Amino acid sequence: MDQFRRHYYEVVFEGDFNKKKGTAFQDFFSEIMGKGYPGDFIRTRPWGRSGDRKNDGYLKSQRILFQVYAPNEMTERKAITKVEEDFHGALPYWEAFFDTWVFVHNSRDGLGPGLVKKLLELDRDHPEINVETWDFDVLRKECFRLSEEDIAALLRLAPSQRDFLNLGFEDLKIVLKTIARQPAPKEPDLSQVPQDKIDINRLSENTASLIQAGRTKSTLVGDFFDGWPDPQFGDEVVQAFKAKYEDLRAAETPPDRIFQEFQMFAGGEIRQDTGHEAAVLAVLAYLFDHCDIFEDSVEGDQQ
């Protein structure tokens, strides 16, 4: 896997991990495990009145029972109740089949002390069972153990150099029309962005790589704006992004996650073919370089 593809997949994985909740997150986990342990990992789904018997997946060779928890908002009290119910609920039906019980969660900020204590108590009170937690880092490791073919199937095929070389106005038109439909304030304020903008905003190497790839064709975006019959069209696009950016900043969204939100804002939540993905990156690179998207001075630096 070349460096760009790895950076691309890292960004997509992080975006999917952050965005997916509930059943969608459980399906994401199961797809990773199913591809990583074919014929070994057993996906469990609710069945009739009995449900799933507190089993969200089972790794037969290692005798591991998984319980996945990915709410829209994780509160410690609800999480503690969930852990207690799921752990004790699994014992009557599955105890003879597992030696390790894993709590898979989607919290990027870690677990609260009350929940950590509860997990340690379960581990202490049941010495015959190992109680573990799986978080972003563990799932990321499992994902990138997969073959490149499986990663592409899971995360969508990354654009190639050929996709950027073949990028034309029709690709950009689809993306730009998507952006232009968003409501935006008037009175555009465009300014030149310094090249140290990536460092100022503390964007990761993965995000910087995607921006750099988009730069190879970002001049097409400027040409497109210049040639568009409506002279206000470019301003409307920029203002749509600026309004989106201000909303994300107000929510204290980390810079890398802002870029991921921009990818969905420009290209839609359902990702398209690789040419479309390349067009999205070209548009974002142009806006990043030429417009007031992200911070452009140390004083405005995000923490």
C-alpha cells in the first residue's frame, strides 16, 4: 500500500469510527472482525424474543465474547448499567464458551473512572474470565491488519494518481453543485492563505497528505469559478464552507474531524467512485489554500 492510500484510509477509518453509532457501529466492528477472522468470528444478531443473549460477536478460536456499545452520547451511569446487564446477562447462556469478555466502545475521550472501576471489579470478582476493553486504537489495529483489498472493501477504494490525472470539470461540477445548495451568508471575505496553515492548525500527517494530493488539480477549481456564468457562485461556495466551519468550531470539533466533516459536506455522506473522491479533495485543497477555511494565523490557532 502506498503512502497516500494509507493516509486516505486512516482518515476514512477515523471518520467512520467517529460517525457511526448504535447498530451501524456494531456492523462496522463485525465487518472488520469478519474480514480479519474469516470462518472464526461469528456475528450474532437478535433472534425473536430471546434477542442476542448479550452476545454481539464471538471469536471461537480465542473464546472471546464481544459486547459493543456505541451510543450517540455516552454517559457514565448508563454505561455502567449497560456493562453490568450485558456481562451478567451473558453468563447463564454463554459462560461455558468464553474465557474473555470484551467491552467494545466508541468513546474517543476514554472511559470515566466509575466505568473503569466497574470493569476492574468484574475482572476481580470473576477470576475465570478476563474482562477487557477495545477502543479506537484496538479497532484501528485490527482494521489495518487486513489485506489492502479488504480495507478497500471496508472503507471504499482510495483515489489513485490516475483518478487525479483524469479529473475534469464534470467531476468538479457535481461536487460544487452539492456545496452550492447549502445555505450561506452573503458578503464573501476571501484572503490568501499562507503555506504554514497546516502546521498552524495542527492537522495530522494523514490529513495533510490528502490536502497535498488534492493540490495537484486544485487549480481546476479556480478555473471553474472563473468560467462559471454566475459570478457569485464561487463566493456562495466559499461562504457555505465558512458557515459550516464556524458551526464546527463552535462545537469544539478537532481540526482533523473538521476536515472529515468537510469531505462529507462536499461529497455527500454516501461516498461515490474514486473520481468523485478525487474531485472532493481538489475542491477542499483549493478552499484550504485560497480561502478563510481553518485558521491562518498563530493567534487564531486551535488547541
